[in-house]
Amino acid sequence: MSLRILVGCKRVIDYAVKIRVKPDKSGVITEGVKHSMNPFDEIAIEEAVRMKEKKIAKEIVAFSCGPTQCQETLRTALAMGADRGIHVEVSGPEYETLQPLHISKMLAKLAKDEQIDLIIVGKQAIDDDCNQTAQMTAALLDWPQATSASKIEAKDGSLQVVREIDGGLETIKVKLPSVVSADLRLNEPRYATLPNIMKAKKKPIKKLAPKDLGVDVSPRIQVVTVEEPPVRQAGAKVENVDAVIEKLKALGHA
């Protein structure tokens, strides 16, 4: 088996950063804030690299859509083991209202243009938590899909995928070409070594605009307001069960 794999790599605010809402409540503050690759997309890259190490894949193409800084995210993917990158540049208001459908259309077009056999993306991004891109990409291409994958095995031109579902684990078999979304327990991503970080600087990144892929990224939604969650009230200690009951009665809960 010699697959060409396309992997989605989204640039998001780092998971360790405390999110702050803009004073005008139009969105969250991104200027001067640390960004990194979406953790689920790191898992997707790692799985693609492992498939290449097993001689299942012959080439890994990393894709990212967003402002110029997305090239840093692509360099991380290249340092982890991807062969080349594709950056579709979108910035300003259009980037702020970019939706999974826009990304799915880009992935579908690139899959056709690049003769891709397998698309792997993170099951969701930690900024919007949509969990939609893999499903819509598969629908646009009319390819089989295996979402929330916790284990992937390649067998005779198909993939056997263990999925995490509410009731436990589900094992399915999908024919190639297909779309897979990576769940948290699929693998543990490697750290890029210094030599690989240096090599990544020389790997090619192709720059495109949405129009090059025939995708209209004009806003389909309007953000009315973004609010911080209400501050949780401090708890209180009580001496015994009777005190708990009295406290609940006072708060109108009993």
C-alpha cells in the first residue's frame, strides 16, 4: 500500500492560554496571544507519520487555512514528518467568520487536485469545537468516513478503524479513499527534534488563495455577541447534614 495522505492542521490559541473576550464583545482577543497547532490535528499528523514509517503511506501533505502565521503551524507539521505544506491564506473579517464548510470545500478540492487517498483531520478544533469538517468533507467527495478514531489499521486497500462512541468502542471497515478524524486516544504525538525542525525550514509550502480552489469564503454568519461564561460563585462549608438542608432551603433548592 502506498497512500498519499492529506492532513488538516489548524492554528488555534494555545490550550494553556486563558481566553479573553474583546471589550466590544465582537470576539476573543488574538493579538499578542500564543498560538499553536490544534492538539487533535497534532494527533492526525502523528498518525500519518506512523503510517509512512510502516511504508503504508508514501507522501504526507499538511494543509492549513488562515493568516500568514499559519505557516508556523505548517512548519511544525513538517518538522513532525510531513513532506510538504499547502497554505490557503485568509485573513481579516473573512477569517473570523470562516466555517467548517469552507474548509471542507478546500480539502475536497485539494484531495482531487493532489490525488489524495486518505484525509486525516482532528475530530474537532479546541477553539470552536465544531466537529464537522471530516463529515462534510466526506460528503462533498462521496467518500467513506470514520470519525473519532482511536485505532487505525490498514488492510488490503481498506482501513479498519476503532471508533469511540457513547456506548463504548465500535469497529468499522472503510474502503479507500476515505476521510478519518482523529480522537484523543489514537496516539501520543512526538516532539519534533532539532534536526527535523531545521530540515522543515527547507521543505516546500505552497501558497494559495481560496479563489484558486474555487471556494467562496464570504461570511455565511454574523457574530452578534461573544460573552464570557458567568463567574462561578464561591462555595461554602457546612458542619452537618442539617446545615446543608437549611442552606438549600435558603437558596430555594429544597
